[in-house]
Amino acid sequence: MAPLISIVIPNRNGGHTIGKCLTAALASRYEPFEVVVVDDFSTDDSVAVIEQTLRAQPRGRLIRLPQHAGAAGARNAGAANSAGEILFFIDADCLLEPDSLAAAQRAVAEQGPDTVVGGTYTIRPYDRSFFSRFQSAFIHYSETKKLTNPDYIASHALVIAAATFRGSGGFPEQFMPIIEDVEYTHRLRRNGHRLVMHQGILVQHIFNFSFRTWFRNAFRKSRHWTRYSLYNHDVFADSGTASLELKVDVVVFFVVLLLLLAALVLWQPAWLLPVPFLLAGNALVSRGLLRTFRRAGGLGFFAAAVVYYSLVYPLPVAVGAAVGLIEYPRKGVR
């Protein structure tokens, strides 16, 4: 018989997405599976939405935490109350593709229980704003660039044998947000587990990004990631969304900016001569990402995404990194 898969979904004030998330999970083609959604002491209408969605579905159930525990605590609670041989962690704003559970089961069977299997976002998100499309394509590329031995596996599509998870200590609950899955999978690898990515394990993300929410998200992730990278001594690592390409992009952005300022202040156009070469070098380093932008949309989206990546994206990333660098001596990763 096929092994039971437990889909574990933490939710915190996700009333606007959790209904869609559960509906997609319950429509999975694989058999057998169960859905365990853990409400992390939400203050919106999440519980009502969850209960309404699950009412007609005996394979789904709700666990309500008595106080806010964070995403790591909610995931651990869901795993502790799951019956499956395989755990499939996703987020409350992710829509599971119908065949992702079958792909997850095959991957675990092929790789063995000591291997942790990851998936990623579809190249196109659920919502169609430019900022959401940009982010989904960027993450899809960054997380599938290394299918064997990736640096980490994100919790928006993380598959692990239940026995392996229960013997691992689970997600770190006393840890700064956003990076807890990175710390967890780094710890698994140090303890001898393999990490692999599987291109058939996909979730469609609901971003609903505007420029403001996208900027805040990029700043926040960069801030926390910088603190963790300092703690983990891997600031220059080619690590998923904290990729070598993005780090080069940020450096090139500020070098070009300094050259432009020098040309203006000193009134010496010669300062601009290196600019085309720097931009061309940046494009060469990021050519895989640029191809992904092309796949994600037409020429109009591709052109806008290239300009945005080169001239806008580095700003919140750099500001977040600067804040994280300042905070680290005082806050560490707690």
C-alpha cells in the first residue's frame, strides 16, 4: 500500500488565503493523505474559514494552539499530531499542485528516509501583479538551480519521513522568523541527512504583492538572512535566494551608482566607461535567472523584470543587509 502522507499547514491570520490552500491540498490526486492545519492563535476569521472548508472533508482536521507559538511551533505541533509516514510541510498561502504528493512519495521511495526532499514555487504565481510574478520566478529559479545538495530546503514545500523528523528535534522554536527552515535543514545536513530538490514538487504561491509589500518583504528577508549568515559564517555562500547572482547584482548596482555620482560631481564622463561592462558582466552571471524571467512572461515582462532586478531590487536587499549587520552583535539570531 502507498504510505500515508500528512500535509502540515501552519496558519497565522491567513484568512484570505487558507481556504484556497486547503481546497487545493484536499484536491490532491495521490491516495492516501491527510491534512493537518494548525492555527497559531489567529485573530482574524481564519478558524471560521478553516472549519467551513474542512466540514465536508473527513481527511482534514484543525488543531488550535492556545497561544501564539510562531510558524516553527505550529509546524512542530502539526507534525506531532500527524499519522502519516511522510510529512509534507507547506504554508497557508501556497496552493499544492494536484500531483505534488505523488512526486513527493516517489522521491522519498527513491532517495530513502534519510533524505529530505524539497520543492518550490511554480514559475507563475496565483496572482498576476508584476511584483508577484517577479518574485515567483526569482524564487523558482533560485531554489531549483541546485537539484542535488542544495544549501537549504524551504518550508513552503519540504518533504521528510515522519520518523526522521521526530528524531531530528524539529524546527527551532526560539529562533528569528523566516530563517527557521534554513537553520533546520542545515542542522539535518550536519547530522548526516542528504538534501535534494525535486522539480515535480510544486506549490503555487499567493503573494498579492504591491510595490510596498514587495519592498518590505525583500528588506525583511535580507535583514534576517544577513544575521543568520553572520552566525553561520557563510555570508558569501551561493545559497538559494541569497544567491551568488543576487550578491553580484547588489555589488554592481552600487559600483555603477558610485561611478554615476563621480561622473556628475567631477564632470568627467570617462567615469562612465566601465558601466556597460559591469552591466554586461552582471547579465552574464545572472543569465539563468534572466532566462527564467523570459519563461515566466512575454517580452514586456522580461524587459521590465531585467530592469527591475538590476536597478530596483538591490536597494531593499542592501538596506536590509545593512540593518542586519548592525543588529547582529546585539540580537544574534534570537
